[in-house]
Amino acid sequence: MPHPLRVWTPDDADYPYRLQSCPDKPNPLYVRGNVPPEGGHVVAIVGTRRPTERGKEITETLVRELHERLDDVIIVSGGAYGIDIAAHRAALKYGVPTIMVLAHGLDRIYPSQHRPEAEAAMENGGVMSEYEVGTEPFAANFLQRNRIIAGLADAVVIVESRERGGSLNTAQRALKYNRALFAFPGRPNDVSSRGCNDLIRRGFAQLIDGADDLIRAMGWKTKQDKAGGIQTSLIGLMDELSEIQQMLLTKLEASEEGLHINVLVQETGKDYGEVSSELTMLELDGLVRSLPGGIYRFVR
């Protein structure tokens, strides 16, 4: 493969900060490609390996609309047959960075038919795995791999899923990591959507029918919102805040997409518990908003 193999551990600066909050984060993480800088809007899209044409169309439309409405979108999936590869292909089609999380060593691509997509992803995104070179794609690896897909994302979207399947395991991981979980509904008698319908019915996943629903639920600012330039000034607020609250607000105000609590701990040099407590107070005052995955954003 043209891109060298890199090895990231949780102590490395390049290690994805979203994964840092996962108690069972991979160590090490093997990477090939031009993985984009952290930040932006990371959406994992997964689903059945036997999708309908409707499912593939939904996947492409979702990726296109996210690209049209948001800056810095990254699409994550597992490189498998079905919805996974549809998500990667849509990202590549619209020039959106995509990360393919694999269940084997990065000396190979499985399934081999998806090698062209994997190589294209390395040019604008990358491939990742927790498995060392030479590891075969054993069945158990795929379930383990799903936690990385969920852990990398801000939001996890299930497009189509049967009553059982790997995408439901990814959904469970998303809930465990406090990631926002979304699902597209299907007709009651649609076998390919029974898993999605069940997630929605049980209140585990939010129902969406397009990118706008996801964007609103996540509180993300669209390109149009940013063009309006409406912001809240910090002038007049600082005198009423503690020193650490001032530090936190200043850093959050400078970040359009918000910052992870671990980043705020590192940049302020304060104790995790103190930062968490002060963020809660700022949220109660309506100055910051907490998002899934430990992200905090200044309320503009």
C-alpha cells in the first residue's frame, strides 16, 4: 500500500480524542492515510449488509446533504458490504473525508472488492484497525471493531438494519459511549428496517428522515448559520464569572464546533472534576451546551 503504517497509542498527540473517553479504547491503533485533523462533525453511518435500493439512496442523500450544509464533515464506517460501503462511496463521490475501520491487519483489505475505495479513502481520510499486520478477519473481530466506529463519532446513524446484525451492536456501543444515536424508519413489514424500527420504538434512537433532522438534534451550525455571523459577546459576562469559568468560556467561544472536556482539562491545567463541575454550572446558566461524547459548545 502506498501509505506507510503508523501506530498511535493513547499517549500520542495524534490519537483521536473522541476515543480517549472510551474505557475500552484500542491500544494501539494502526493507521494508514491522510486522516484529517480532529474537530468538525464526525458521523458514523452503518447498516445491513443486504440493503435495499432505498437504503443505498438514503445513504448517499444523507452524505450529500451533510456535505452541502456543514463544514468539516467526516464519514466513518466499517468498509463492509451494504450500507458501509455505500457510505464510503458517497463520501468519496462528494469529496468528504472518510475513515474505514477494519477488523484485521492493515496489510490487506477485506473484502478485497473494496480495495479501490480503501485506497481512495487513504487520500482523503484513512483506514484504521486495532489489529496488527497479519491478523486475519475473524468473525469476533468485527464486533470488537464496531466499538471503534462508535467511539470515533459524534453521531451514529443506522440506515437499515434487520432484527439482528452488526449495526445493532454498533448502536449498543454508541449508547454506552453516550454518542447520539439516530435511525431511519422503515415500513412495519419491511424486513430490512426491523432493527431500526425497534431502536426507535424503544426510545434508543432518534427518528430522522434526512440530514436536517440530524443537524438540528446535534445543535450544529450550518454554513448558512455561519454566514449570518450572529454571535453572543462575552463583554459584560466576565466580571460575574470565576477565573476557571472565564478560561473555559474564552476557549469555547473561540471554537465553532466545541471542545471535548479532555481538551479543556489539558488546556486549562485544571483537575477533571473541577472542570466538569464548572461546565455544569455554565450550562445551568445557559452559557454552554453539552453535546454527546463529552463535547461542550459556547451558546452563541
